[in-house]
Amino acid sequence: MTSRIEKVHAREVFDSRGKPTVEVEVTCAGARPGRAIVPSGASTGRFEAVELRDRGEARLDGTGVRQAVKNVQTEIAAALVGCDADDQAEVDRRLIELDGTPQKSRLGANAILGTSLAVAYAAAEARGFAPVHRFREIWQSVVGPTEEIQDKERTSGLGRGMLLPLPMVNMISGGLHAGRQLEFQDFLILPVGAESYSQAFEWIVTVYRRLGQVLSKRGHEGVLVGDEGGYGPKLRTNEEAIEIVVEAIDAAGLHPGDDVSIGLDVASTHFFDAANNTYLLPSVSPKPLVAEQLIDLLERWIERYPIISLEDPLAEDDWTGWREITERLSGGVQLIGDDLFVTNQARLRQGIEQQVGNSVLIKLNQIGTLTETLETLKLAINSGYWPVVSARSGESEDTTIADLVVATGAGQLKVGSVARSERLAKYNQLLRLEESLGNDAGYLGGEIFAQ
Ligand code: PGA
Ligand code: ZN
């Protein structure tokens, strides 16, 4: 039985920063509509698929998405009505072909992704499936029989059965997400010692509360939060932020390192001076740093603090710096390419060939269709690169990534902090999935890093 697409509709809604974004509804014959809302980044990579906005228009300072919405209602609807929503690969292939540009700039990656996801939800509705089961089917059709997943040591156990993820959670925000108070963007924790997702989440909430108290005690306005719900205090240095997070882990009665480790999203592209190949970090040094000096600094911190994950430690164009950090640190630290790989198979393949990084951030809207996202995820797992499914700094009540990370068994999820409901929508969905899936979904947690 096929699920014939009867209607494709879109509207402009607003994200967690009050910025317009695209919501798409796709309806299959005889079923309720499937719906998805597209997220939006602030520290976007140059190689990402293009978000179409109504630039040049006075309305909402040119941030509207009416053209993208119109593209869904006209061209995209015309191309998809009558298609089979069960054939996600064919739907996505049509969307890519219809757009015809390398970065989805004609119809807009927001128009395309919204549709791609809404089709998956519509197919779930048509058959009365929970979304996680539909995503599971789509994942299985992308990877083929899961026995065919290559058994790379580092990613063994990922991509096969369903898994609740190890969450990687923002505690302190800097960079473009918190008025550049700090140069680094995210100071995160990974509850590696927890034995279940729900225990991991409780630990995170406890550390977050203790962190607020530690900040207040030190005279900071602990309650002010950044775009992803992490605290946004005015600290003197990036290192001070790490020290404070360690203090909060202690104050929660947990062991830094054994129970809860630290991750940093350096998001270095935004302080990289491409003309001179240097990094501008005034809180560390008045003189610009070359890649080697930035790596030295990160290495010192890894020795001093329980840091096990570094995202975008070098800029999106600094392949030489990336090669060097991989050579020096990939043995003991997860090195995640976000702006570097932009969920793009070709860029990830280049990274694998050049032995750059050992992990990839997976963001649906960086590439623009569900199928392409899953292909990049598959390439990562088959190449021994840890995938980390991730939200954007601009989010909504849409919970796709929670269902997706479980369905694919990707192992790790990065959503932002535990304040702000666009983040909690995902964390709460995971609690529901943990309960409803029971033994059908495993939990590896920090074991992921044991290999
Ligand atoms: P963005 O930030 O959504 O603003 O790009 C998230 C990240 O850098 O991981
Ligand atoms: Zn990032």
C-alpha cells in the first residue's frame, strides 16, 4: 500500500529567537497531516545549504521567509502531489533535482528541508506509526541491512539498534550565542558515567542548578541565559568558564571526569583571520595566535581539565591546522567537525581521506534533506567517525532530532541547555521514547568513548 501525497502546505512561523522560519504540512490521502518546523543557525558555516530569506524587504528587516513558503506552496507542491510518501529517497531526489543548485539556494534549504521532514511525518501518520518508527525504517533503507554497517572499532555499537543518546549539554554560552562575552561558544558537559538517559539528564539538571549558584556566589548574574539556554556570564577568560563548570560538577556531588566530562565548542571560524591565517583571542593573548599555538593551549587544558570533546577547534578553511590537531589529540579526544564538514558527504569524505577530525556534527538544515543527512551519518559510522546529532541555536517545538537520534542509533545528541522550552521539547521527547521503547532501545552513554 502506498501513501499518496495529497496536499503540501507551508506557513511562516517563528523560532526561539523570534526569527521567521518555515513550517511545512504534508498530507497523505485519508490521513492527518505530518508537520515539521525548520531550525536556523547563527554561527553558520560558509559551506552550508542556503536558507532563503526575503532579503531587501523592509518587513521584519528582510528576515521573512515568505518566498520560501511560496516555493513550497507552488513549485514543490506541484512536484510532490501524487508521489508516494513512503519513498523518502525518491521524494528527496525530486526536491534536489527541482532546486537544481549545489547549495539549494534557488528554492531554499529551509523550504526543501521542511518538506522533506514533513513527508516523513506524513508517511508515519498514513500508517499510524510513531515518528521514531518511521525514521527507523528510513534509516534502514539508507544503510541496507544493519549487518552491513562496517565494524569500525571506534563506532562499533552505533548505527545498528535504536539507542537513547548520550547528551552533550551547554552550561555556559559565549561567542555569537551570548553577545561575544566569551570567545568560545559552548562550555558543555557530557554525563559519561550515567547508566541511562534519564539518569544522565537528572545529573545535567543538577549541575546546571549548582552552576547557577556558583555564578551568583561569585557575583555574576547567573540567571541570564544565551540563545541555547546556557548561562551567559561576563567572565574574564574562557579558562575561567571551564573552572566554574568543574566547580559546579563537584558541587553536584559528581566526579569531574568519571561521572561528568567537559566538551568545548570552540566555534573558531568566527575569530579566525583568514587573510593572515591566525586566530584572534584577546583574552588569551594580545597577539594573534597561529594554529599551533591554539592547539598548544587546548592541549594544556586537556591535561588540566576533564575535557573529552572539542568542536571546531580550528576554522572551516584551516585544513592544515585540523590535520595537526588530529595528529596530536585524536587518540584521547573527540574532535568534531561542524563548520568544517557541514553535514556534507563530500566534505566529510575529504576529511576522512586527509585524516582530519574523528567526529562529525549532524545538522539536518546544513545539508537540507533527510536522505542526505542520513547518508552522511552512515558514512561517518562506517568510517569510524562518531556522529553527534545536533540542534541549531534557533529552534522550535519540533522534536525531529530526538526521534532521529534514537532511530539511527547515532549515540550522541547536542541540543543546548536545560532551560528554554525549544530545548526541553527534545529532552522531554527522549524521556517519552525511553519509556515507550523500553528494551527496544539501548543506552551506551559514555561507553561510546571506551573503544
Ligand atoms: P549554530 O550553533 O546553530 O548557531 O550554528 C550551533 C553550533 O555551532 O554547534
Ligand atoms: Zn558548532
